[in-house]
Amino acid sequence: MVLLVAAALVLVGVYRRTAPDEGSTAYGQAAEALGQLPVKGRAPMTGYAREQFGSAWDDDSDPALTRPWGHNGCGTRDDALARDLVGAKLKSGSRCVVASGTLHDPYTGRTITWKRGRDTSAVVQIDHVVALANAWVTGAQQLSMDQRQALANDPLNLLAVEGKANQQKSAGDAATWLPPNKSYRCDYVSRQIVVKKKYHLWVTSAERNAMVRVLSTCPNHPLPAR
């Protein structure tokens, strides 16, 4: 444990020193942001319910935090599908509801042909990159309802992914679950970091160490912008 923490500090320090330009997004940004997150134990799950984060896929979220999706007239699930599916086609007569498309799944590396339907919709699901249950035990209890609703509908925290992979992840953090597609792990962890930073959440020691291990494979990895 001591060695892992020491490695984390060294890694973050190295990334800071290698940044050639002030404000650069290409050198050490993910590691630096991780170094700024508080490290604490998990809070109790007491009081957790999905409703603590508002109605599922609600468009009525703070547009300042969920731009460009909040208050755009479309449900958040369809916003995510429209962004992440290749060749996304809308349902006839709708400007929002996505009927079909192709997903290049970041979690597994598979290509999935998707079509909306009672027996097919769940093949592609929208994952909260920082799971809501994880957010609840790492600081979200202290957020306002509006902030939690934004967290649940923020484009930064949502990805269209293979349904089975999403179910396997469940509410796991980086210490308990990482995408099977190893080439996506740096992007995945960096996205978790930027979401936790934006919403003032913390990481556990095990979670932080897992993130450090991932980032050590991709020096100078940037944070996602959206």
C-alpha cells in the first residue's frame, strides 16, 4: 500500500514536471487532476435511491452543467445514442428518438448493429461512467438535488456501451471494474477523474491506486473535454 501511494505521488509529480506549456491539455492533465481529488473512505449507502438523482434521462437538468443536452427538448438517453452511434437514424416523425445505428463499443471493442425494440433496445445501454451509487458514497450525498440530477445527465458522465458490459460493471469503481478493452482504459479512467473533479467527489485509496496503474501505461494522457 505504501509503495502504491508513493508511486501515485511520483507519477503525478512527473506529469507536472513534463508539462511544456502552461494550460496544455496534452501533458499530464489526467494525472494532475487525479492528484487534486480528495482520498477518503466510502460513505454509507444509507438513503441511496435512483430518485436521488432525479427522473431517469430527464431533459430538465441544469444546462450550465449539462450543455449541450440540458433543456434541448430530447431525453438524455436519446442524446447519448445520437452522439455515440454511427449512422444514427431517428424514428419517423421524431426529432429526438433514435431508432437505429451502429455502436463501436468502447468497453469491449465490438461493433454492434443496434435497433430500438422491446427485445433489442437493451443490447446497447447508457452507462454512467461514474456510477450513481458510487457517486453517492463518494460525496454526492452532499450535493443539491439539481447538482445530482446534472451529474446523472451530464454528457461527460454518459457513454453508449454494450449492455452486457454495463451490467457487469454495475456500480463498480476503477478498483473493481475496468473495460475489457484495455486500449480504452486510459480514456475511461480519465473520464471518471474529470467527472469526480467537476462534481467535487472523492476517490477511495484503492480506486486512486487503480487509476494510477492505468495512467502509468499512458503517460501525458489528457482529460476529455466533453
